[in-house]
Amino acid sequence: MNDATIGNLPDLWRETYDIVAQVPLGRLTTYGAVAEALGDIIASRFVGLAMSWNDDIVRVPCRRVVQSDGKIGGYTGGGPEKKIRLLRSEGIEISGSRIIGLERYMFRDFETSHPLRALRKKQVLLKKHLSLSPLKSIPSRVAGVDVAYSNDHAYGAMVTFDYESGEEIDRVVVEGDAKFPYVPSYLAFREIPVIAPLLRLVAKGTVIMYDGNGILHPEGFGIASQVGVVFGLPSVGVAKKLLCGTVTRTSNVRIPEVRIGRHVIGHALQGEKSTRPIYISAGHGLSPKQATAIASRFLKHRIPEPTRVAHIVAEAARKGTSHK
């Protein structure tokens, strides 16, 4: 596979504004209802961001988008007080900063293609190609990948280390506009177009170490897994937060396991000088045991060196400074 397998991505900003533009005079909708029209309630926060950036308040009446509990919420066209005045002029009953009887005003009959549903379906199809079979040979290199952002301008960094010596071999940075916004659990669609030029440079025998989850993910298919499948590369997920599962410590296991039921889906790895663990999981193309062994080999600080240095390099690019 390659990055072309993710196909043409929807313009989620335009789709959101087109949905809100359908709310008629005297009616209301909510951030959650707009997110559902996009195809996933999880996009509610993005909808709020899109409303705050709306610069066409005539075509896109963001004043008619309120919170699901009836609270007014913000308004880019002049603040909450102006939003209240405008809604009252449309016949909306408001007490204080809350809609009275929100449901009687609700509009949900949107014409929409539900673009996020199509992306979720694509993730499900990609997951069918996920493999956790062990690597047949020791990797020659490990390449850490991370992305830093300045609004929607992205800086992707890949820093490659020799597996045997642990020494850095190479670092490469690319930059470009991230056209797809941040929506939880859809991060790969935001980052893959940015990092694609980097991953096309990866030499045979390299394992990718990605700043994000592999199978240690509510869907069992985090960004490290999706990147591995799309580019056909063995990958390891390195995450700072535990999204799911339970950390289990047993006397016969040196490194605490993360389990869902009886299934081990990752490990809680902690360096000698760190007070906080990180969560390692297989992404694609290797076994969970190998993923943890590779991460452990590069653990000098809290974060394994490939992703730690990639993060530093990406941040330096974002700030316009250099890091050697």
C-alpha cells in the first residue's frame, strides 16, 4: 500500500459550513447535531472551532448553533450578547444565556454526505490488513516520526537511528499545510499527507516509531497502526497517555502489561530516571513483544530516543530554529 490508499480527503471545513448554512430562520441546531451530520459526534469540538473561525456570518448563520444543554455559546459575529439579540429577533425564547425549550427549535434535517462515515469505513478496511506477526529479522534502523503544528501549518520530522549502535544516522524535515483538521481518532488523515514524503525515503529493514498509539487504542487501530499499514512498514506506537485498557503488574513479568480482558495490547514502559510511564504497543508488521523490546533499547529518557528527538526537531522547525 501507499498514501494514495487514503484517497481524496473531504474538505471538512467547507462541509461544516455548508451544513450550518442549511439552518433556517427561527430554528437552531447544536454543535453535536452538526458533528453527527458530518458523520461522527466526536467532531463536536471541531465544529465549535469552525464556528469560531467562520468569516461569512451571512451565508453561514453560526448564531443558530448552540450548546446541547441550551446554553448560547460563543459567537464570532459580536459575542454572546449580540447572539442573544439576534436570536430573539428571530423569535427564539431565551432566559439569561439559555434557550427555553431548545427541542422545539431544533433543526436536524440536513442534506449531507456524512464525510466522516466514509473515513471511518476506510479505517475499518485498512485494519483488515493489520499484521502482528513477528519480524523475521533484527531491524537495521529505527526511525522516529513526529509532527508539530503552527495552526494548520505542519512540520514533520523523521530521525533515523542505527539499531545496533543506537547512534543517530539522519534527520529530515518536511513542512506543508495540514488540510484536514484535528478530529479525535481521525488523526492519521491529518498527518499522513504531511509525512508521506518522509516515509517514502525509509530504507528496507527500518522500523517506524510513531508518536501515537498502535493497537493500544479504543478501535485497536491507532495512528501508528494506520501509518504502518498504509506505507507497508513495521511500526511501533509510543503514547504518553493511556486511552484504554488496564495496567497489570505481576511478579513474573518485568514490564507492566496493558490488558483488555485477557489480551495484552501494550506495555507501560518507564525509564530509570522517569516518574511517569509511556505506553508502547505494536503498530503493524511486528509482535507486541518486539515493539516493547525495540522501545526499551532506545529508552534513555522518558520517551525513546527516536520519537523524543523527532519531537525536538519538529518543534525546532515550527519555531524557526535549528537543533543539532
